[in-house]
Amino acid sequence: MKTTIVSDLHLGAGSDEDLLRRDEAIEPLLEVIADADRLILLGDVIELRDRPLTEAIELATPILDRLVGAAGGRATIVPGNHDHRLVSGWLERRTDVAAPNLGLADEVALDAWPASLLRDALPGADITISYPGVWVRDDVFATHGHYLDRHLTIPTFERLGLALVERTLGLTPAGPDPLDPPEHAAEPDSPDDYERIAAPVYAFLFALAQAGAASGHPGGSPTKRIWDALSSGEGPSARIRGWLLGSVALPGAVGVANRLGIGPVRADLSPNAITRAGVDAIAEVVELLTIEADHVIFGHTHRRGPLAEEDEWTARDGKTTLWNTGSWVHSPGLLRSTSKGSAYWPGTVAIVGDEGPPELLHLLDEWTRDDLAG
């Protein structure tokens, strides 16, 4: 069986940077999907943090219909952090009935709202939702990868938000050196642990999107609206914004975060440091969740790879090879002048056959920056 895996479509993004709304971008992907036996959409498929839920699904439906149609009417969706709301009702229902612990690849009931909205939007399609990951083969596991935020050393908003939730719940006792946590510090070792930390942050960002829509707030990510709200004036709000964005006295800001116990984070934001931080973080997830696979495929960071000129990314002491499917979002600030060596160039898919390692196909590498800009 040949499987196509694609992640981070962000369909319906308020920024209009989701490329698959354009025929010239979706057509090469449809050809690859049609040549395979199975389609896995690996998280952040629908952007549910920019618009009202029903509007986002309505915008995404025509594109999903084409993708699933190319796959013979069948697809598996593995939600990520931006479309986590698709599984929120199911997760809450599991808690209410004291269901068994969340596994690595549990099938989500499509009758639970709001997953039911997606089912209803694609009548006749055979849609399966698996969470937090899916087994592609006995030796290949795929997950969106948003659990890695818990282990990042890059001070992103979600990284700091997760740390605040964790400290509030008393899940991570602080040691004398935040960059060298004590051995007794709690580490998540199950999907339920990660969900307990992440769900409040995801719910907040989703609610912010809905509140912004209800108040007539223009489109744009809720994270951006947080920065905008914090950016007025020169007082404490501006200093907070500078700290969170890393735009003002970053080394000092990182020190504050670490002293407050919402680290460890580091000040090195070079491309190599960001790549290494993401790989190290997903490797830690693989280790803590005991994902015994030869290959783990993830997305989330939008950083495709490893590229041809890079060494293998590994986890579990070299036993597991890591692969990232990049994104289908145009982020001009992250791109080089051409696709060569450009880690955030969009248009990557992973192909998994009956045996052997996954293969990364870069479908838009012949495009120019002007092509991407449309």
C-alpha cells in the first residue's frame, strides 16, 4: 500500500496564505494523491484560530472535497493544535465517561461535535479521524507533532503558555537551575498528560478567534491580536509584548522567563538553533511516549526535512528516524531567494510504501518567490 501524507494546509487561514486555494498549487498535489492508495492529512488541516468555526469549515470544504476525491473518497485526518477543536468534544466526552487512557492512535467518534461538522460537510466521504497519531505501517508512526511545544527551548507564545498552565497545575516543580531541571520534575509520559497541559491553551486561542469574529474584529491570527492588544503605549504592556516577541532585550527576557519557572528557554534564535530545538523536542516526545517505530513523521514546525544536504534526524538513541512534511503555507519572511536549501519552502509531502524509509517529495520547488506570492 502506498500512502501520501501531507500536513499544515491551514485551509481558510485569515492571512490568505494557504496555497491550496489556488489551482496551480493543488493540482500537483492531487496527482500525487491519486497515485497512492491512502491519504493522511497530518494536522493543522483547517485553520480554526482565525475565523468562526463554521466559516472556516465552509471555506475548507471545497478543497478537502478535491483532496479526498483524488484519494478515492477516503482519508484519515490527524488533528494538530490549530484544528484541535475537531477532537475537543470527543476528548471531553471520554473524560465524562471515564474512558481508558488515550492511546497513541485512537479513532475519534465522528458523532461528537464539532467533528460531526466535518463529517456533514463531506457527505459520502469515508473520513476517519485518528488522534494524536496514526500507524502508517507497523514501523512507521505519524503525528502532527504539537506535543513537541512542551519541550521547545524557543520562547514561542505556545511554549510559554504551556509552561504557565503546567506551573499553575503544579505539574512541574522548579529546581534551583531552570536550565537543568531536577530529576524529580514531572515529565509527561502519556498523551493524557500532554492534553492536560495543552488543552487550556488551545481552548483559549480558539475562543479568542470566536470572540474576535463576534465583535467584528478583522481577520488574522489570535496570537497577532494578543500582540496588538499588548502593543499600545510605552508602559508595562509594551514591555510584555517585547518580552513575548523577543523583540526587546531578548537575553534578559529569556532570563526572566527562566526565573519565573516557565522555561527553560534560550536566546539563540538562529536558523540552526530553531531547527535543532524542534528536532530535539519531537525526539523527546518519541522517547517519553515510547513510540517504538523505525520512522516517525511529523509536521507542526513547517520546517521540512531533513533536506538532502542534512544529516538524518533521529530519536531513541538513533533507533528512530524523524521526518517533517513542512507546510502548504506561504511565509515569505522565512524563505530564501530560491527553494534550494530553503527549509520553510512550502509544498512537501511524504510518501510511504510497503517497505523502506519514507520519501519526501517537494512539489513546488520549481516555483519562484513570485509564483508563491501569486
